[in-house]
Amino acid sequence: MMSEFDKKDLSALKPYVAKVLALEKWYTNEQYEEIELVRYADAFYQLLDEMRIRDFIYDFDWMSWRNEANRLVDQPALLAKADLTSIQRLMTAHSRNEALHDGHLAEMIDSGHMRALFQRIMEL
């Protein structure tokens, strides 16, 4: 299934991306009884919600696309040139990974990958 997302939606999404890029701290770790949980900044949650509402994050067979996602994560030069569809798929894969593995997005934040991905969105 292809996303219904278009350039107009991208323009509407960019203020949310800019808000996250301006944050000093994108997440905190919180202790709940004996479990450590990741709590993302409100602006980050708002961005993810907008991405879902606008079909930036969309249904597709992201598991079969994992190798390409890994290449974009491991090779910043590829990410810097990625097209809109690749960025959408990558963000979808990250979102799905977060649902399966609490803290995946925090790992991507710590590595600098999420900042690079959001900067690429701002360039498109």
C-alpha cells in the first residue's frame, strides 16, 4: 500500500520537525517499579502523532525493507540523499521497531541518526 502523503503534507509537518530539532533533550529515562522506561518529549510525541495522522508513517511490509533501512541508518551519506518515500519508509520502520522494542528511538536519537533523518525531512 502506498502512502497518501504529499508535498503539502510535508510542509504542514515541518513545524513539528523543527520543534523537535530545537529541543535540548528529546527523551528521559524514568523508573517505574523495577522497569526503566523511555519517556519522549511532548513535542516528539506530537510529531509522531502528526506523522501517523498525515500518513507519513504508513502500512507497508517494513520487515522486508529492513536491509535498506539498515543501510540508511549505517551510512549517513545515503540518508543525506534519500528521497521522500525512503524517508517515510525509514520513519515507519523506526516507529514499528519502537512498538516492539521500547527505547529503539532513544538509541537512534543517541546515535545522531534521528537528528540527521529530521534534518533530511527539513531539506525535502
